[in-house]
Amino acid sequence: MKRMRGTKVLAMGMALAMAAMSLAGCSGGGGASKGGTTNLSFGIWDEKQRPVMEAMAQAYEKTHENVKIEIQLTPYKGGEYWTKLEAAATGGTAPDVFWINVLHAEDYYDGGILLDLNDYLKKSDLDLEKNFPEALVKAYNFEDKQIAVPKDFDTNALWYNKDIFDKAGVAYPTDDWTFDDLTKACKDLKAAGLDSGAYPFACPIDFQTWYYPTVYANGGWILNADKTETGYNDPKTQEGIQCWIDLIKEGYSPTANALSETSADAMFEGGQLAMVLAGSYMTPEYTSNDAINSKINLVEFPEFNGKEPNIINGLGYAVFSGSKNKDAAADFALFLGSEEAMKIQGESGVVISARNDAQKYFADSNKDLNLAAYTNHSGEANPLPVCKSVAELYDVEAEALKAAYSGDKTLADVCSQLKTDADAILAKNKK
């Protein structure tokens, strides 16, 4: 999960900038040429998705001959995408349409740079409520204003290396595995004797992929409904975290400190892990790695406490409120959520299209892999808990949990202080 930069100061600054732009009569984004062509700019951050975004833009241009769309790619790394977007929005030159995530949505809404799409949606047949997962639609709705069209989503699944399992004589994971099955496989793999430096599994301090899914499956919670209190003291929350710490204690995983230096993904790609949990966004990375792509497959996240654990998170297509071509930009954004566009995106196999009837294309994009493990239970997945203080909360949480994962402190002691610190952050940012 990437760090979020948004703050109330940022929101205030953007709001003031938007007000100034309005008074001055100037606005950003693309423009119209003398020949009557409407030029739209489209901001994204992933080079791997550029080809499919270009294909979707070209599909729109075919039926809108007077519209030309320019893709503007700014890398996500180091917050560069958000830094540039915020500067451009303040100066009135942000892309007409751009990717947004749930971590930044509320701040940017407060900053006034996201166009309310309600009127456009009422005139269209897109029907977000019918065609998209409820959690994704709500993630981009503030004060009953829809500020983005869901683009894609990611969930988590268990990947495994068949060669390691074969060498150890242990049966492959299956979709109906439970957490107990995972633990037993770890025990069997360790007993079989893995290569030096190899482990059955990995348990990094990773909320979205590892412990939030089990926290929610166990009946625990992170944020209450009005985002004024955290649930770290709830025993059910702690049980959903402790299960991973226990695997480290048994020697089934490298230490959290070791995993902070060499990631679980890197170890899996290096053939040092028999199994790893990974978000669907890792699929292109794994399948393009010739060292492992013929040896791997995946299954659903193992059941925990009788439930299918998972977290759903996704991007959205937003429209810059300062665009001089708001109507054209909004029309393009809604097209990106259409059946046609979502099919193009889904068939690329790069991400899972958010639209319900297009999720199957990701699963079908590679017949050699059980990619349906990501989509089979997406409707049951819990949304990622977010609030305006989320970046600060994630940082405090990750730092605090280091002591529990290392065994320096009990999880109960860590969570007691963590709740005090996290609740104070929520209270401070509510003022």
C-alpha cells in the first residue's frame, strides 16, 4: 500500500486555487483546436497499463471523431504522481480525466478538484449500483456525490511454487483450504527439508494482503462506522493478527525484519518461498518472470474462522472540476466504465475490471492459472478501511506492530498503546 500525502492544508490550498481559477475564468486540462477538435488529457501512473488505456481511448475516439485523447503518464513511485497532480490542479492544468485511489479521494473531494458526476450518471445507462460492487461505488461517493467511476479492483490469493511442493512430496494447495490446512502444509514443507534460505511461507507486516483479511473474517475491526475509534483492543482483531505472528514463531516464515529488507514478493520470485499471499496486481509481475512463471499457480485465500477472508480495493476514473471540457471529459470517464471498455481492460489480464460483467475476462486471460481465485468471492470481500487520517494511521500501526512481530512485546500490549495513539490521531484530525 502506497503512502498518502493528503492533508487538510492540501485540501484548503486546492480549494482556494479552484476558487481563484473560477474568478479568473481560467481552467485546465485539454482544449479545443481551431478545427473544432476537443483535446482531452488522461492521467495514469502505470506503464504496464498504458497499452490497454490507449486501446480504450482509441475505442472512444472511433465513435467520437472530434475528440482526441492524450495519455499523460507520471510514475507512482515516491508520490510523484500525486505531487504533480496536486501542483497541476492548483495551477489549473490537471488532466481532464485521471486515475484516483481511495486513499486520496476524500482529500481531493474536500479540495474541490473532483467533478460531481451525478448529473451525467442520471443521463447515462451506466447504472453504478447495478453494474459495480457496492464497496467500490461507495468508496468514491461523498455527501451523495459520485466523484469517480470504479476502474478496477484487487483482492488477494495464495500463490504457490509447484517445484518446491513436488520436491517436498507435499500436496498442492486447493481452493477449499482453511488456515489449518495452510499451517499443516507449512509444517510438512519444513519437515521435508527445504533448500537453504527457503521457507514454506512469509508473514510480513502487511495489512491489506495479510492481517486485515483475517481480522475481518474473525469478526474484528479496524475503524468504527463514524471513524472516531479503532478496534485494536478487540480480542477478535488481535486474533486476526496473532495467527501470522505464530507462523513466524514456528519458523515457517522469515522474520518481519528480514522481510522488510527482502520482500515476500522478491523471495517468491527468487524461488525462496513455497507459498505467498499476493494481490491480483502482482499477476503481471509473476507471469512475466521466466524464472518462475512455468512453476506457479494460485488458489483462493484460505478460509479463516469459517469465512473467506479478503480485502477489496480499487481505483477510479475522476474528472478534473477545472477542466474546460467538463462534458466531454465526463462522457469519456463514463465510457471507461462501459461494458465495451471494461472488456478491453479485462482481457488484457493486467487488472480485474471493476464492472461485474467484466470480471470474468481477467480470470479467462490466462488459462494456465486459476485466476478466478481472485474473483470467485469478490462480492464478499471487505473494503479497505480508510479515513482522512489513514496514511498516518497505517504508519503508526506498522511501526507499533514491529515489536509484536519480533516478539519483543506481546500483541495485547502493543495493541493497547496502538489504540491510544491511533484514537488520538482520529480525534486530532476531526477537529
